[in-house]
Amino acid sequence: MNAELRKRFELVSRLPEHKARIVAARRRIDEWLTKVSKPYVAFSTGKDSTVVLALVRQQAPDTPAIYIDASCAYPESEAMLAVTPNVLRVAADEPLLVTLARYGLGGEEFGEATMESVVYGPVRRIAAAGYDGVAYGLRAEESRERLLHTRSRGAIFQYRRDGLWACQPIC
């Protein structure tokens, strides 16, 4: 990160709105932690999941980060994984490029197969290992679908499909 961008981020971090968002995120994490006994943070190595990991570990330092490995990580992601402590790698059901070769890019079949292989299958295995809560860095402002999802379920909710308690602290 260059010095100019760092300075800009430092200035934003002093704004009352930013401080209020951090307080709200910490409250959400506190509430979520009361509902779970074995939590984890879904860690993509992106900025949002990195922020969520830092916030959760401020309150529960031993919380593992779980990275679902679809065998196609960017070099920057590999570098981030190398310097982040307590990261567990869980393999996708099949490499993303294999799914891509089978279905082609785009289309409903590719999307469904990707979600099953890279999200639902690995999450079932994570839940079977006893994890009962996941925090992740999705934000409502990223898409209309995420906005509607957050409005209907809130920042903390329990998934019907596997019973995991989910927390979106920075929604």
C-alpha cells in the first residue's frame, strides 16, 4: 500500500461514522459469540474477511480462519495465507477449474455446481467437525441480493440447512 492511500485510510478511520461502524460490528460479534461454542471466520484473504478476522480475534483470539481452497488462489492470497496465523485450509469438493471445464463460464449450472463444490460441500464438512458458527465479511452494499438477504435475516442468523450461526459483523 502506498503512503498516500495509507494516509487516506488513517483519516477515514478517525471519522465518527467509521468509529460507529466498528462499535456496531463489535456488538454483533459479541452477540454471535454468545450463541456459539466452536466458531470460525470464513477467510477469503480479501479486505472484508481480513477485517472480520481481526475484529473477531480481538474478542476471541483463538478463533481459526478457514480458507476454502478451490486450487486457484491468486499469488497475493497465498502470500496472505502464509502470514496469517491459525488458518485451516479446507479443500473444495473439486477444483474450480475442473467445474469450469465441465460447465463453461456462466450459466445457472456452473453457478450451482460452483456453490456446491466451493461452499456447501466444504461447509457441511466444517459443520461435521463440530464448528457451529461462522463469521464472514459480506456487505449489503456489494449487491442487491446481499442487501435483501441482510434485511430479511439480519446480521446474525441461523442457517436452516446446517444449523450454523452466521454473523455478518460489517454488513
